Amino acid sequence: MTIESMLFAAASIMAVFMGIAAVFVRQKAAKRPLTMAKIIIPPVMMSTGALMYIFPYFRLTPFEIMEATVMGLLFSIVLILTTRYEEKGGELYVKQSRMFPVILVVLLALRIIMKTILSMSISPGEIGGMFFLLAFVMIVIWRLSMFIHLQAFKKQQINEARPRS
């Protein structure tokens, strides 16, 4: 067994554990109202991972950038369509979805399958760069959708609070 195949297996196992952790984090987050900070902080913190592209080992070709971006867009659409919101006490909450763990498992399985297939023709560094970009695009678009929902909710509250003449 080569070092690259051991790293691939370790990364796949780690992705499963991170997915499980994400389910618990999302369940806990659903108990608190949606705020600008909760929307903005995850992609901002994740953006530091882009420093990997400093190293040539992780750099992508324009075609790989396009592939990762399109896949991130498609995955974000799934997240956007399955994210539900609810109002409680004048605050907006992301409603817990029974489908979230299922969707997460499917996305993780697709990720592992895609990684396995891509690893036959693309270096592990490029695969890492592609999957980071895919995840980043997915998170940014999903969070942008949350931002739009929060802004619409706030605007609705302002309009409802105005006295009618």
C-alpha cells in the first residue's frame, strides 16, 4: 500500500467523521436564531484554506476550476432547496430537516466515489484543491441564499411594524 493510498483512505475516513460532526453542529445551530455572523463566519474561516494554492502541488488547471465550481454550484442547489426556515418569536431559524443527514451522507458518498475515480488521472494535490474549491463554492452560495432569506425576513418585519395610514 502506497503512502498516497493510505492518505486517501485516511482523508475518506476523516470526511465521514466530519460529516457526522456537521450533523450535530447543524442540529445545535438550529436551536439559535439565524444572524449575519452565523452566515458570514463559516465561509470567511474556510477561506483561509485557499492558502493551499500557494503551493504548486495544489494548483488547478482552468478546466479543473470550472469542474469544481460547477459541482459546488450543483451541490449548493441541493442544500438551498432542502433548507427550510421558520419564524419563532420575531426571529428567523433554520428549521431542522430530517433529510439533512441523508443528503450529507449522499454528498459524502459522491465525494468519495468522485475522489476514487479522479485519483486515477489527477494527482492527490489537485484533487484536494478541487474538493476544497467545490466545498467553498457550495458553502458560499448556500450562505448567500441564507443571507437573502434573512434580509427578506428583516424587510418583512420592518414593513409589518410600520403604522398603516
